Amino acid sequence: MIKQTFLLLICFLTLLSCKDKNNDWYSANTICDCYTQSEFVGFDKTLNGCLEKFNSLLKQKKEEAENEDLENFDKNHLMELSKRLIKTCSKYQKDFNNVLLGRYSNRNKENLEQRKDSLLTVIVSVDNKAGRYIILSELEILGGDYDKALESINTSIKMNPNMEMSYFVKGFLNHRKGDFTNAISDIKTLHNITINPDLRTLASLWILNLEQEIK
């Protein structure tokens, strides 16, 4: 996977927690207030700026934990807080979308037609045709031709229905087009077939975010 795929996960690994008067140490409202009012620019920088002071409390909670799965302690609490932020913090949700939908914004867009033609030439003679159609779809996304990109990714899925990246790209395309129902279906398939725990976590949060958009 390309590094941008996991930008959100890198951000989530900075998420920690704070304590409210109900002894619930997931105070998403507190973090949302900080996030909304922050002067930082950028999803990750804003999170880091708001959540840095909560690092010690997560460590303390882990040391005090008796009956929890310590191996997955950080991940479990991180996931819960992330879910709460997606549900309660509109600015966080908006930036979450911007990171996902900006996945291809920094890619090289030079000589797109030449690159697509070269790819189409070799597709007929390579073994992993499904993988090549994923690349072709991404090039068509870079060119802004989402209909052709969807055709290419559907071709990839027909050739090999078990490639997780196909469903990531298709989910991206349907999300970008505003087809949230089909996007959820694509990301659920991604979640079910991937063996990558980080990608499964991202898929879970992406699905939740799409469900919030439908509401």
C-alpha cells in the first residue's frame, strides 16, 4: 500500500484520551472543542496539538488495567475514541473525508495518457492483469475520469474478486461520487477480505464515517 493510504492511521495513533466528570475517560467533546478551535493547519498536526497533553493518562490507565487485554489496550481505546469523534465532531469528520478523498491529490499527473497507453499495451501480456487494471483505474482518477476509472476497477474485480485494493479504489470512487450506499458495500468487502489489521481498522472507521454522511 502507498503511504498516503495510512495517513489516517498515523493520525489515529496520536489519538489519546481525557477524563470527564462521569469518569469516562473518552471525552470526545473536549477533544472536538480543541480540534475545532485549533490554529494548526492539517489533520495530523491539529490532532497532535490537541492530544499531546493526554499521553500520560493513557499510559497510566494501561498500568492500572487489570482485566483488559493489554496487548490490544491502546488499539481498543484508540478505536473507541476515533468512533466517538466521527460521531460527534463535524470538523473532524469533514477533515477525515478530506484526507480520504484527497488520496490522489499529490500524485504525479504528468504524461497521463502516455502512461495509460503504455499500461494498456502490457496488460495483455502480463500475469497479474487485475493488478494492472487497478493501476489503470488510479491513473484515470488522476485524470478526473471517474466513470472510466470505475469501469477499470470493475474489470479488475471480475478478473480477481479477492484483491483488497480493488475495493479500496472502488469505495473511494463511489464515496467521491456521493454514492454512499455502494461505497459502504465496497468498504465492507474490503474489511472482510483484508488480512491487514491496520487496513481493517481504517475500513471500520471509513464505514462509520459514511454512515454518518447518510444521516
